[in-house]
Amino acid sequence: MRNIRIGLGFDVHSFEQSGSSLVLGGINIDYKCSLKGHSDADVITHAIAEALLGSIGLGGLGEHFPDTDPRWKNVESLKILSLTVEKLRELNWNTINVDCSVVLEEPHLATFRQQMQDRLSFIIGAPINIKAKRPEGLGSLGRSEGIACWAIALVGME
């Protein structure tokens, strides 16, 4: 029988006016703002990595990639995700699938969704589903002050 586990990940970052581009799901998006963070602040990739770590009881993203460590300053979140997947594989766990809900007023993700899913699926070796949800003007996300993402990951071991 296959041993399976589920993990839940969450990440949120505020927008900042900067010269760097907005990175979501490993894709650079031409937008008026970027997300503020120690790394590239890719909320989708961070939430997925956190869900994967949590699924097998390895804690949260900050325990493995702390924002107090200069090694992770401005790092691409795809590298964080790749290292997370390596940790799981070293312990004989494989990702079965990941589902994400991204909450944002803008930018609209429809034109980038498939490219994000393809890039992230390639890294983790399993299907990823990304859904964008509007907060309908409610709260800081509704005022377009940032972006949040929830991810749930199913992992298994033979």
C-alpha cells in the first residue's frame, strides 16, 4: 500500500514600486510593480514549496530558507522549489499533484496560467493546477496591495 500525505502551504507578499519584474509561478510578468521579499517573492512557488515541506513534516519554508540568511537574498524561487523537491526525493517521497489558489485583483493570470503550470510541473515532476481568485475589492488584497497564494500538495511513498 502506498503511504500518502497532504501538506498545506501559504504565502503572501505586498507590492512595491521597483525596477524588477513581477515573478509568479516562475514566470516574469510585465507589470507596474513587483512583490516585496527577501527572494524574488514568488508567492505561488513559495506556497507550493511550503506545502511540500509540510506534507512530510519538515516544517515551513522559513526554517529551510530563512530571510535572515544572505544566501537566499534575491534568489529565484524556482531554486528554492528545486531544493525542496530534492529534500523530498532524498527521503523517498514523490509529489502526486499540487493545487493552488492565488488571490489577487491584478494582474490577470489567464494568459500566464498554462506556462506557470508547465514550468512548475516540470520541476516537481507532477501536475500542478493554478486558479486565480479575485477578492472583489475586499481588504488589502482587494485594494491591490499584494498577492496571496494557498497550495495543497499530495505526496506519496511506495
